[in-house]
Amino acid sequence: MAKKQKEVVLDENGRAPLKLDYGQTFKVGFAFAIIMIFWTAYDFVVPLLLENAYGLPSWARGLIMGLDNLLSLFMLPIFGKLSDKSHGKIAKKFGRRTPFIVIGTVASVLLMVFVPVATLGQQKAADKTLNDHLETEFYPNSETYFASWYDAAANGEQVNGESAANFCDLQYLRQNTDKFNGKTEREFFIGLSKALTPEYEKMTSKKAVLNMLGATTYYYDGNVVEDLNAICPDTGVTYQEMVDTNANYKAFAANGVENYKSDYIFEHQTRTKQGITSLAIYMVILLLVLIAMTTFRSPAVALMPDVTPKPLRSQGNAIINLCGGVGGAIAFLIYTIALFKPSINTYVIIFAAVGAGMLLLLAGFLAFVRERKMVARCQEICKEYGIDDFAEGESEHAEKFAEELIEEGEDKPVVEDAEHADFNLDGTPNGEAAPMVDELPEHVQFAKDVVENSKQKRPTPKEWWNGKTKEERSKLVSFWLILASIFMWFMGYNAVSSNLSVYTTKGLNLSAGIASIISGVSMGVSAIAFIPVGYLAAKIGRKKSIMIGYALAVVSFVLICFAIMQGQAPILKTVLFAAFYLISGFGLIIANVNTFPMVTELSTAETVGAYTGYYYVATMSAQAITPFIAGLVMDYVQDKYLFLYSAACIVIAIVLMALVKHGDSAVLAKGRKLTKEEKRQIRLDSMDSAD
């Protein structure tokens, strides 16, 4: 019995439904994966590197973390426009974007390994300076330090430039005095200093699964403790009392001690001549790496709109972000494995492995992406479906593209993916070269028509604005509102992401390895939403989808700020943070998938690179400013209010997005079923082509 063929559905003009070429989009996504493998590692690892090597205060670390975004603010639009206007010999052979991607990636990899290498001497010096101080002064006099912290907290003062509230939660202590065996708050707090002594440090525990879940085994000096009620001969107290003291230390004072250590490194090592020289060398090398990375970010991101018709760009951006998620996952595996076995060379290993991953992804990109053919195919599709991707008055790209095709005698491109078409547009079988033709392809003729109709004197800004219709002005206002909303969104979200590794290791007292797992799980689970989010935008629109994403992030950050408190069990704080941060991860995916397509929806084929640059002006300017502001909040208020600051920024983004009127994709006409005569003709055409 013959297999029943699936019915073909055409629209009212006899065209097949416009669908995203998933295979092609995944191939293009290799470029974004290259970007994200670097930035995922950079955002998580560099704050830890700065913390361990230089002990910088949060505001200073924020300035450095914002440096890349400050550079991008100026360089991304420049390189976006440069790639738009690339029409030399290299561009004719490889396309406008590919040369930037190749050169930028190779330059970045060659430079990036020197970032951690430049800090090796400083790390060794910082470790020696700190350890000498701890062993000779801090540990023997820990009760004095604890007493000074407690007194400062009780009087609302600061210690070492830090709010004393970071060292103990007096409110929690006063509300739970029954837990402290009749001791006064001061006696209890000073008693925690015992956890710093070598004897108490020997009392450790380990849970069955990643030291977070399952049964707990207790050790003293590496030996299993069978009876916690037995008295330890070294300390004269029970093992259980040491367990309780250590637990209280982690709950009330551990993050304060870590802040103290950072302050000491900064004051006594980083501010020396050797430390300043090391930091200066590090900054120069970091600057070169960041410059190299900014040269190809806009071209890489602009490649997806180049090869994707406007109505499909939310779905296309979802696939691109999924590819970026793959790059991020690779980075996550690299730094998680390395951070579980920390050493002086850990950061060198991480950056070297990330560089190797970038080169492998670049090889995949070059193997699968043929930019010029993909762009030409997209322009034919746009012409066929009446999608205006060229605009009057902005014809430079159209003119250049037409001239190049005429010079080369290039024919209509071949559809490379057999899953999406059986025949080329000229009727030849898929996979065979189309014959040379005398007349120009439709997309080239369309471009030349634009050129002929748009040769006019460039108007002044006032004439330009007055010459716009009411609809065009409305679109420009929406464009500015979208960029402003994106700016506030990144002000909020990057404040958290740029401080995540430091907050989880110092604020939650987690190891760097466990902190990276929480971050990675959030990225992995959220990545499941990439493709459904693309469909969500097609169903309810990009604007509504973005508002949902924003709202999820606000809810998440408010919960983290007020539901996670000092005094809670470490495992409870960890679980709550992981759950709430996961919610924000879903919000991130929904917002990021749809904001960029809203910007490019208002662009044209010859300005998509520039609009990509404008998009990154909004995102990077926010990310250049917000780490510094977030650092001030962490330094002078309290770590948890970082999340309240972020939530407030995103609320403003919601208000701005609510005012946007343009940017959603156009709704395509509904299709219709083929008539019997049309089906018969398709079968005849198929037989003729097969012959």
C-alpha cells in the first residue's frame, strides 16, 4: 500500500509557508557560540581572579568588569558599520561578516591566555602575605577581631570600610537567644572565633552528593568520627560542640572574615609597587583581549538577520541563543572541573581550554557557513514573499551587492538543504548548479531598483525628521524606547551576573566549584526554553513575551533579597538561591530571545549591522555602568540589596517596554490547500526534473 503523502499547503498567492531554515541557522550559530564560550568564562572567572589576586573592593572590581562594555560602547557600532560596508576582494569571496569573525577569534585566542599568566606572581605574593598575617596575628587574636566587629555592629559603625552587618546578624541573634545555651550575644559571637583555630578547622563534614545532599559523614583531622558526643582530646570539648561552633561561624561570621582577607590583600599587597605593576600589566593585556573580542561581536550577531527574513528572526534568534548556550555550557564544564581542584595554575588552565574551544567552534563555522550564498538566498525569499528588506534612501549595500553580482556573473543560489526544497528557484534539481542567465536575479534587480529611486541629496537632521511620515516617526520613537528598555534590563541583570561568583562564594560561603554548578544548572535548565520561547513570540508577540521575561526576573530578585537571610542553614540558603536564580534564568532567555529581533525588525538589509551596533550600545553602556553601581551597593549597604537594585532597574524597563508600539513581527497570510490540478502539476514537474 502506497504511503500517504503529506498535503502541501500554500498561501493565497500560491506560496509555501515561510519557515525558518533550522539547519542553516544552527550553522550560523557557531559564531555566537564562539562569543559565548569566552564571555561565560570571563563573567564567572575574572571576578574570582581579581578577588584572589588583588582583593579589590567591589566598586573597583565593578569598574574593571565594566571596562569591556565601555570599549564595546564605542567599538561595536564601528565594526558593525564596517562589516555593513565591506565590499572588497575578501568580502566578495567570503562575505561581509566572516572575515571579521575569523580574524577576531584568532587574535582573541592568541592574547587571552596571557590574562591569568600576568597575575601568577601577584597570586603567589598575595597568598604569602595573607597567610603570614593569619598565622602570626589574626588567628592568635581572633577573639579581639570578633569583639571589634560585634561592637561596631551594635553601634551601627563600620569595620575596614565594610558594614559590620556583613559580619553578624544582630537581629537574628537577639530573636534566637534560646539557641545559644544561655550565653549573651557578645559571648556567643566571640565564641565563634574558636572556629578559626587549627583544632576547630580540623573538624569537617562531607555530604554524599557534591557535598550538598545525602547523608553526612564527619571527620576530625581526616579520620571519621563515629560518636559526636565524645570529647576531642585536642580541644577538650565534644565533637558536636565543634560542629555547632563551625556551623554558627559559617552562618554569622564567615563572609565577614572573607571580606577582611580581601581587604588585607588589597591594603598590604596590591597597593605596593609590585602589586600596582602587576595590576597595570594585567589591565593592558585584558584591554587587548577585549578589543579583539569587540571586533567581531557585531558582525557575528548581524549574520543571523542577514540570512533570515524579518518575520522569522525571533525563532532564528532563539536558535542563535541556543547555540550561544552550547558555547556557555562548554565554558561551564571547563571552569567547573578546574575550580574543583584549585591551584595556582587553575586560571591559566581555564583560559587555555576556553581558547581551544573557540578555535574548534571557528573550524566548525568555516566548514559549514557559506555566507554569500546564504545572504543571496535570503534576499530572493524576501522578494518572493514581499518582505521589504531594503529601504529607500539607504541603498549603499543594495547597490554594492548588485554590482558585485553583475561583475561575477553570479547566478541564482542553490538551495542547500534538501529538507526545505526539492528544486532550485529556476526549476533545476536541488544540488545542481543553476544555469547562467542573461537577466539579473530578482533580488539583484530589486536592489538596483532601490538604487535608481534613492539617489538624492542627503537632508539635514531637521529636514530628515520633517520628511518622515507619522508612521515612520512612531517607529523611530519605538526604536528609542526599545533601546532604553534594553538598557535598563541590562542595568538590572548584569549587576547580578557580574557579581554572581563573588556573591555565591563570599555571601553564601559556597566553594567556587559549587557556585559554578548552580550557575551552570540555571543556564542548562533555562536553555530548554530557547526554542519554545521562539514559538511563544510567534503566538503572543515579542513585546508581551519580553514583559513576561522581565516580570520573572523581578520576582526572582525580590525573593533572593528578602527570603535569603543570615542565620539560615547553609544548605537552605543554597537551595533557595538556586531555585530563585533559576526563575531569573527563564526571564533572561525570554527577554534576550526577543529584544534583539525587535531592534532588527526596524532595520533594513543594508543597516542591520549598524542596528546591531546600536543594540550593543544599549547593552554595553548599561554593562559598563552597572557593575560599579552594584559594587557600591555591596560595599556600603549589604550584599543582598544588590538584587533589590537589579529589580528596580528592570521595573523601569517594563514601563518603557509598555510604551513601545512597533517591533513585533508581521503576521503572514494564512495558507490554503492545493487544488487537484496544482497537485497534478507538482507531480509532473517532479517527473520532468527527475528526467
